[in-house]
Amino acid sequence: MSRARVQSWIKAGLVSVGETPAARPSIRVREGADIHVTLPRACRLREQPQPEPVPLDVLYEDEHLMALNKPAGMVVHPSYRNTRGTLLNGVLWHVREHETARPGLVSRLDKNTSGVVLVALSPGTHERIQRDARAGQVLKQYLAIVRGTPRPREGVITLPLRHDPVDRRRMAVAEAGTGAPSETRYRVIAEKDGCALVQCELVTGRTHQIRVHLSACGWPLVGDAVYGGDSAARHALHACRIAFPHPVTRTPVQIEAPVPPDFALDRFET
């Protein structure tokens, strides 16, 4: 559910802390408090994701985790707008005969971003990979095609991000001292006809981080109409590589997703 919807429930007196109605969304709640919500009659509860025979491109799989090559246009996780046919529905079908498997998405991609998605097959595996990510041991690299000529050709973008106050589906650069700290490393690989092929590495993993950071620097992604690029079938962003210590064996793992044909990489001489 959206934050705005929950706030409307609080303001309508549908949420209580203990036996006291919450006066406003911003009140502080003590640890261990009981929060009661009276759902409106028109509220439709979201169903648990169900297994579906969705085709998957499996890049790596063992008893602890999977890595998938997500095509552009596929939604990763069910939502109120996309309840069926997602990547997670396909994963649940894929592991349906493994009674102990409890799939959890370690990494997520926007609908129109292609590339590697990592899936843990148990809560313990999920937590170990997340712990390694917080320790800086998980490398995530992307390829992007942008409008403009990035200068310098290699650098680090450190702009804090927040939800756009006008449209919370978008992210925006926050004022200094506010927002979530965000860091993207980039390197120009090739340039041609006013566009550049850029390799990006996520140091932090905020929503839409690469798209917002590059656009804020004057280099919007080709096809990203949301953040200042032109309108196309999809924005030119591909999660090409992930590297991390295996959560159980601790041996190094590196997984690469081939660049899809619609990424138009052939315009550059690399």
C-alpha cells in the first residue's frame, strides 16, 4: 500500500496505538506498542504471490541461490498493478518441488531495466548476502547509454536522494544535509553521435539511483522520459555484472548477463 493511503487512514481515525486513536501520522511510537488498523470496507487485501510457469533465463543456480537474466519489460515482484506474470511468480514455480526453498529477492530492477537479479532461496542466505553488501563486498555493475558527453570521463557522483514531493513514484536529488546518502561510480567506455556508453557501479542501492544521478549531471539515459531522456520503448540500462562471496562456501562468485539486442550497443566501437 502507498504511504499516502496509510496517512489517509490515520487521519480518518482508523489507526490506534493501544486503545488511543493516532492523532497524526508523525507521532512517535514506543517499542512494543500494539498498533490496530481498521481496514476500510473497500480495501482489497493483496494475495500472496503464486507459482506460475513464467519463462526464466537462469544464469546461475545452486541449493542456496539463483541468478536470473531479467528481460526489459518484466516486473520483478507482484504489485497492485501487476499481480501476475512477474519474475518472482516464475521463481516460485521453478522451485515448487523444493519444500525447503523460501525465495527472496536480494536485488531488484525497474521494469524496463534488464540484467542480473539475485534470488536467495532461504532467509539465512538472504541475510548473509545483505550483510556482505553492507560491508562493501558485493559489486554491482551496470551499462548505460546516455545523452551528452560525461566529463570528467571517470568519477563519482555523491548526491543524496529522496522521493519527489510532487510524485512519490519518482526520485529526486535532495538538498545538502537531507535525503539518503547515495553514491555512484561511473566510467565512460565509448562515445559517438552525442551519446556515451557508461559503466556504472552502485556503492549504495537507492531506488532509480543511476537514472537520477546521471540525469542530475546532465546525462539522462537514452529512452528515460521520466528523468529527462527521450521517449523510447525502454530506458538504456542493463545490470551486466554482480560479484560477491558465496554466502555459504565464501568462494568468489561472478555472474554476468549478456547485453540484450535492444540495448543498441552496436552503435559504439568498443
